[in-house]
Amino acid sequence: MTTIKLPIDQFIVPFAFTAYYPASYFLQGKDELFNIGGLILILLAFFFISLKLWDRGLDAYESAGS
């Protein structure tokens, strides 16, 4: 079985998605409230998800040494 040789960050954080809305805001200028509000909601969602993953990683951490 062959796997695709792509960086894992393309699956976790789709950078094209995060660049689309700021670019559309500056280029088109339509729906400013939705673009800014949507970006803030997405930012907060990813922030809280990353905090939960960080806490889970800290709970599972075991040092290798004395």
C-alpha cells in the first residue's frame, strides 16, 4: 500500500482555506462583517482545539530519565 508523500500540516491546517477569506476581504470588499466574523470564529475554534490537544499531550507526557 502506497501513501501520499504530503506534509501532515496540509491535512490538519488547510492553509489555502485560511488565506482565501482575508484575500477576498481585501480584493472584493463584500460582506465585511461575515468575513471578519467568520475569521474570528474559525480562529477561536482552532485555538480551543489546539489548547485541548496541548493539554492532552501534557497529560500523556512521560519523561525519559531519572
